[in-house]
Amino acid sequence: MPVSALVRTRFHRARSRGTIAAVALLCAAAVTAGCADTHDDASTIVRTTTNIAGAGVVGADRDTTTACPLPSAPDPASGSTRAVTHTAGVSQVPADPQRIVVLTSSALDAACALGLWERVAGAVTLDGERPQPMYLGYGVLDVPSVGPVGRPDPARIAELKPDLILGDIAPAAGGYSALSEIAPTVLIGDGDSWQSDFAAYAAGMGRNGAAETALRSYLTDARDLGKAINAAQSQASILRFTADTVQVQGSETFAAQILSDVGVQRPQAQRGPSFDITAEDFATEAEGDIIYVMFAGPDGEAHGKQVLRSEEFEELGAAGDRRVFAVDDKIWHTTGLTAARAVLTDLADSLNGYVTD
């Protein structure tokens, strides 16, 4: 369903850098399914209900129940297997795999986006309270672990009896040969973009056609959303906090690419590759009509809170206008079609808003 068909209400508000043209408030599941009307007839602004050091938290009430669609159909095949060329060679993989082990979060995202997450027999897990990203829903929490990201255990993988293994690069333990002895293995390498990575994972699962359709639908929805919220009228700054750095997210990053698909502009200083900044650079390198911030784990959040409360940051126009929004690092700093659609929803709910509590 196009995003434009799901727009519920438009809001208008003037700000110090000009007039915000049209603000569309979409429901949390606008880019998946099952929308509910979330606008407030008594209001003329987009509202948030929680904040971190004054930054409004986007997506706190995200609906993940329909994040993964129904299963997609496999590509036509002349037999029970097909040849897939990948970075480690050529593998004969099942035409329609039934038990998939994924060695990256982006591979799990791809399985979700193609409706095959219930066929995931095992997956690497993340550090922290949840073994898998929250935006993929609760069902993936039941997927058995094959070890942490970057260090999968071949013995655990073998116990799960997969008929396909999907990853990006060969793990240190045993490498590609150890994996290929367990099951047909497809390693996609380091792709040029998140979209090419998604297409490569889909090819491994025998879903080239479904992937092309899904990507076309995403790009249509991104363009429709951009028109609905007048995305080109805003310059969005994107900052990521680690334990000891503040990094501007440059044009090569996942978040920047999604903003570009929607038509959101970036400040002039942020139109190149990523770079680190210090407090002395905030006025010239971090400013924007709106600032999105993300935190790399608990240490990144602790550092981010300190910076957001600093005099140098509070002097920024976006901070004074209360137009600083905190977004989920596991969504905005990852890759995958499901994550990309979650970013669309976040932009719909925040680009023309400001923090009110």
C-alpha cells in the first residue's frame, strides 16, 4: 500500500527558518499493514511522549506485529536446486529453502522482508537485553542462537540441520569450507549498498523476483512520503554517539541513504562521507533544521546525554526549537529493507514535528 494512501492528517507550523509546509502523521505500521488512526484533532503539532536529555524519542510505540509480510513465492526453477554465484564461489542451493541459518542481522532482515522468517532455523545474536533487533518483532526471539555476531559456532549450526546458510563474510572458525560442509552456503561480501545486499540475500533464498518487487514498492512509498511531508523543505542533521565520539552520519550510511530516497535534504557540511566532530564544531557541522541522534549502546547513550545537555549543543537552533529527536540505533545504523521501512515511519512521525514534553 503506498504511503500516500495512509496519510491521516496534515499539520502546519511556522519555525525560525521558514514555514514547515505539510506534515503527515502516519500510523506506526504505515509501511507494513494494519494501520490505526493516531492523529489528535485538538492538536496542530506532531507530539512525542518521551525524551532522552530533551530529545524526543521516535518509535517508542512502534507496532511490529506485521513487520514481516506473508511468505513470497520462489523464482521459477527447473529442478530442486539452483546455482547461486556469490563472493565465495558458486553454490547449488535449494530452489525453495526450508531451513535457513543467518549469520548477520541484515540476512535476518531480508528473510523477514520476504516473508521467510519462520524458516529461519538459527541466527547469530546481538549483545544486550534482546538477542535480535526489536523492529523485527517478537517472533524472531524464538529463533535458536548459533553464537554471537561475527563468531558463529559451526557445531551449533550443524545441529540445526539447515539447507541454506546466509552470511556476508566467512567467519574465523573454520571459514567458508566448514560452513559449506554443513549446508549450501551463500556469502554476499561487502556490497555497494544496502539494496544490493538485500538483493544478494534474496538471490540466495531464490527470491530475485520478490526482491525486485519489494524494492520497487519501497522506493514508491519513499517518494510518496517525501511529497506528503514536503521533505525537500527540511535539512536534517544525523549524529551518532559512541562512548567517546560524536560522528556525523555521512552520505554512505544507511540512514543518509533512506533520507535521500525520501528527498530529505542534508546540511551542506554533511553531504560527504562520515566524520567525527567535537563541541567546537557543533555550530558549523552539527546544525540542521532538525537533528536526529542515535546512541551506540548504553555507553553511547551516556555520552550522548552528556553532550545533549552541554552548553554548546543547547545553543544550536534545532535544540532551541526543540527539534532534536532520538532514533533507534539498531534501525538507523543497520541495513535491510525492513529497517528501511521502519525509518520511513520514523520520518513520517517526526520530520515536521517538535518535542512537547
